[in-house]
Amino acid sequence: MASKLLRQSRLRALCCSHIRSTRFCNTTRATYAFLKFRPFSDASSSPSPEKPLSHCNTKTNTVMERGSTSTSTTPPNPSSLKEPELAKFASIAETWWDSEGPFKPLHVMNPTRLAFIRSVLCRHFRKDPNSARPFEGLKIVDVGCGGGLLSEPLARMGATVTGVDAVEKNIRIARLHADLDPVTSTIEYCCTTAEKLVEEERNFDAVISLEVIEHVADPAEFCNSLAALTVPDGATVISTINRSMRAYATAIVAAEYLLHWLPKGTHQWSSFLTPEELVLIIQRASITVREMAGFAYNPVTGRWSLSDDISVNFISFGTKNSQ
């Protein structure tokens, strides 16, 4: 008990040593002390013929990524996307690989998201982070793959990748783009949902779902599905947006209405989750959060970087409790 308290005390102290702003330091210290895990900074050491879709059930409702739309005729399940959001994203579903289009923010943020994923997975699975293919031997599912923006680089890093999305159009776009490269053509794209994969008793070493949970109707049920897909002691990575006033000002007012980075109405502030809420939900699904990081945008360089500031965009890494 004494050693555990000492480690927590050190984490709280380390957290604030990396923050410039005194005001933010106080907020972050309280948050990390409540959540009882380490911030990312403390842990870091360093055209082909179209193939047919996978024979997955296409009559599903959960849409796992921005831009996804559903054509399902089956009753919605607890973690299905809210119906008003289906029409909202339908008009931009074909622009996944347009780096200057509606998904430009994801294209720009992708290298930073991958840096976090590479770091935590290499550390957890004891892989060489300097290897060109550090994920060799790992089975990873990208829940909410959309057009495959994350699935493709994961495959290039050696992982056996399954990308799932409930929208057939998204899967077709992802498949066509992946087939342009022999390395990414090995990705298994499946028009289905996390819930359906659970029913099929699929399991993966790592389950990743980025910028998705804020779009589902029942985050708790969604996380239960993610946990069920994760092998014991496997990894779960989730990213989303904090329900803070700063997030409202930047992710909605600035990004959607002033800078026009995203279509208006892309996000609903009330659907965001605070880090505390996400951790509690994940813990109830038998996932222990180990690390968390924020994303900081530099308007001068136009680039994103990892930060201990989780007041807006943040990403979490957890492990499934051994059974």
C-alpha cells in the first residue's frame, strides 16, 4: 500500500513538472490524481479491381467513424449511432482520402495519433519501436475505420489489421484505396459492427477506436463491446473530445464556424465525455487505463503534437484485466 501511494505521489508531481501554465497545472494535477494513471509524457522514452466485401452482416446500425452513414433496416442496438447524425455525415462519405476536404483535420492529426499508438503498443507488447514493422505478429481491429486512414498505416507497421465500419460505401472506399498498395491490400475490411464481431467471438491483441465514442448513443455499451473484443491483457485505445468549455470554443465554435475545418454541426458538445467519465466507463468494462495524452495544435506550423493538456482532444490507452 505504501509503495502504491508513493508511485501515485510521484505521478502527480511528474504531471505538473511538464506543464507551463500554473492554472492548467492545478487542473491537470487534480484530474490525474483522480484518475490514478500516468500522463503520456511520463511514460514516453523516446486503381485495382474492386474486391467483394467481407461476408460480414451488413444490416447493422452502429457507425464507427465520422462520415459514416447507415442503410440498416434492423432495429438499432444500444451503441448505434444517433439517427440525426446519419444524414449529417452522408454527404461527405466519399471524401475520406481528400486531404483538403472535410476530413482534413483527421489527416493532419493522424501522425500524432499514430505516434501515441506506436509508443504505447510497443511498450506494452515489448516490441522494438525503432523497427520499420514493430507490430509484426499483432492482430489489431480498427473499430470505425471509415475510409481506412488509420488501418493502412497500422498494416504498414506490420499488424494484421481488421477494419470495421457499418457503412458499405466507407468499406468500399477503404478497400479500393488499400488495394493500391500490396502491403495494405492484406487488410480485412468488414462491413459490420463491434457488437457483431463480439457475437462472432472475434478477439484481437489491440482494439482501437478513434473519434468514435462521441457519436454513439450509449458509450457504456460501446465500451463493453470493445472490451469483449480485446484478449486478456490486450490493449484498448480510445480517443475523443473533452466536454469542457475550452473544447466547445475550439472544437465547435472555432473549428466548425470560424475556421470551417469541419462541417457545421459535426459535433454536439453534450455528447463529449470528460476524461473522468471515460475512465469510469472503461473500468466498468474491465479495462484499466494506463496512460492518457492530449493533442495540442500549433497554429503557426499547422501541426499537432502530444501534450499533457487533456482539456480538448485526448487519447487513452488501457489494458484488459486478466481473467
